[in-house]
Amino acid sequence: MAFEFKLPDIGEGVHEGEIVKWLVKEGDTVKEDQPLVEVMTDKATVEIPSPKAGTVLKLMYKEGEVAKVGTVLVTIGVAGETAPAPTAKTVVAPAAQPTMAAAAATVAPLRTMNATVPMTAPGTRVLATPATRKLAPPATRKLARELRIDISLVAGSGPGGRVTDEDVRKFAADGVSTKTPVAPTPTPSPMPSAASKPTPASVAGVVSMDGREERMPLRGIRKKMSERMHQSKTTAAHFTYVDEIDMTELVKLREQMKPLTEKKNIKLTYLPFIVKACVAALKAMPLLNASLDEAKGDIVLKKYYNVGIAAATDEGLVVPVVKEADRKSLVEIAADIERLATTAREGKLQLHDIQGSTFTITSLGAMGGLFATPIINYPEVAILGVHEIKKRPVVRESGIVVRDIMLLSLSFDHRIVDGYMGAGFCKKIKDYLENPKLLFLEAA
């Protein structure tokens, strides 16, 4: 009998997901754990693997459509089997929720492909699988095969008994006698051929008869970014404050430090200094590291400092997060930023990379223009825009000198941060950037 694979209950208030891209087509043979589809929730885009081997009988949604949790995504059967009558798009009734919850107790993680904007703090994405199957992600199963370990014998230390890479390595190191050889996994069936994939024209959209207009579907990250930016602008009471920063001393300090970081194969940009300056200012002014719980009428002060760094990708803007930035050195922050930027460009961000930002920095670098009015990464209450450093003539001690000048633009939620407070926050950042040695007095 055909197996109906439903969009799993992935928790954290997620009730639906947009079908971004099918990675298989009807008639394809799939292996267990082979990627089936990319689904965009309001938290992230995740790649969902097949819970079992078989033949794809029916794809129940088209790309761009929205599937509710508990509805059938795809039916999978054995060779020669036909698809059952469609019952796909019926939302699970409340009475069926205990069954969904029970299924969610036996789960395997989904791999996050891209983040959305802005990033809130979602829970772990999980996928219901048969109760008899050991819980482990594909990479961990591959590691077990390479080490010739029977993964069913490994005790899992992860959530819900999930087997981690460390569990497998420890099992191998312990030399347990119950290890058994594992036969090599057959090569997965190929992904859809070029002929089965959408042509560039179909991806782009529909061109008008005279060729003067083209309609493109608003999907995936760009669609979610559109929704969230609209939410931010219609919820937070934005105002923007701009100030001029003399970066001359910081430019010199960075040049002195670059050879030291290059020995560690770490690229030292200005961003790590800016992150440290922001954290120092946030510590001094806690209301800027907060969010507003409108339902309860509470201001939530965050005692941790997770700084989101907006990054441009081919799919749209994402915001990976430097966690616990107050506890890290400049070099550690630089390494984090470089790793996250590379991972974002490759479309391989994990959930822990995009969760829980408390303050966001957006930088256009050399394309920074004069200044901008950035949109707050809701539900945060402030965002910092960093612009290009330019040599300009300025007056110092009654004389004109050439200095390295940069403009900062900060947008605030006026419901929490008034103009006086916003200006004071910007001044504290300015003090640290213009006197960068003060940053080294801050605890790492």
C-alpha cells in the first residue's frame, strides 16, 4: 500500500510551509534519506528527506503552493504501485493532534538550506519517521557506514534518543564487540534530468506578448523577506538617527592586526570591531537589547548578546547570528563572521546559525553609499547600518586634515527607544570606534 508522507509538525508555532522546490519528480525511485523537497517556513528553508525507499507516485503540491502541517506532501510506493485517490490537502483535525504529537516523538532532523529574514528563535526542525528506525541524520548514518558500525546498536545522546556523530565515534573508539559490517549503500537514483527541470523561462515567470514585461513568482526567501519587512514596518514605530564616525584610528589598528590574524587564516574586517562596539553599548543601555511582548505588555530585556549580521545571497538576504558575542574575542568574532558568510553563500546555514539574534548589523561595505534607513529585524528594537569608509577633509584643532570617515545609520523602534536614548546609544558606539583601544578593556 502506498505510503502518504505528510508535512510534519515541526513545532514553534509553525503551521504551514511553502513548497520552494521539488528535488524529485513523479516516477523517480528514491532511497531512504534522499532529499525530496525544499520547504520554506517562517523560520527557515529546510530540505526534507524521504522517510523510506520506494517510487514517487504523486506530488501533491506545486512549487509556490503552501502546505498545512499534517497534509500529504507526496505518496511513495513500491514499483508498479499506483497512487491512491488524493486526500492530500485536508488539514489535520484537532482530534488528530495527539497522533501527530506521538509521531513527532520519533524524529530525525531536517537540514536547513537557507535562512529567512528576520530570524527569530525557532525550535529544532524534526521529521516523523517509523518508530522502529534509529534516529540519526543522513551524515551520521554515512559516518557509521564508513566506520563499519551497525547504527541500531548505538545509544543516542541527542534529543529524543537521536544518534549523533559523537555517539558513533565513541562507539567505535570503545571497540564494542557488537559492531557488525554494514553493506555499502546503493548509489541513490539521480536527481531529475535537465529535461524534467523547469526551463529558465518557466523559472523567471511569464513574458508579456510584446516582450516588454515579465512576471516572476514571489517565492521562497524573497517572499518571506517581503512579509517580514512589511510586518516590521507596520508594527515597529521606526525612526532613524545618523552620525559621522572618524575611523582613522581604527583603520590603523586593523592594519596592525591583520598580519597576526592572517597567520591564523582569518580575514579581519571592520565588522568584528563594530560588533564589539555594539555589544559594549548594548550592555550600557539594556533597553536596546530587548523586544516587546505586545500580548503581555512586557518589555523583554535580553541578558545575552547575539548579533545578527545581514548577508546577501543569490536567493535573497539572510541574517546569520554571532552567538554570545560578549564572550568572544575580536579574532573569534572575525572567525565566526567569515564562517557564517561562507556558509550563507553556499546555502548551507544550520538552524543554530540563524536563531536568537538580539541586535542586527547590516553592512553594504564598499557599496555603502552615503547613508540609509535600515528596517528593524523585528522583534528587535534597533538595527545598525554600516556604510563605506571614505577619506574626507575635516577640521581638527583649527586646521583641515584628511581623515577616514564613515556614517552610521541606526533605526529604532520608537515604542521602546526615544530619540534621546537612540542618540545616546549611537554616541557610545561612536566613542568605541573612534577610540578602538577601549574595546580591549571590555571583557571577552
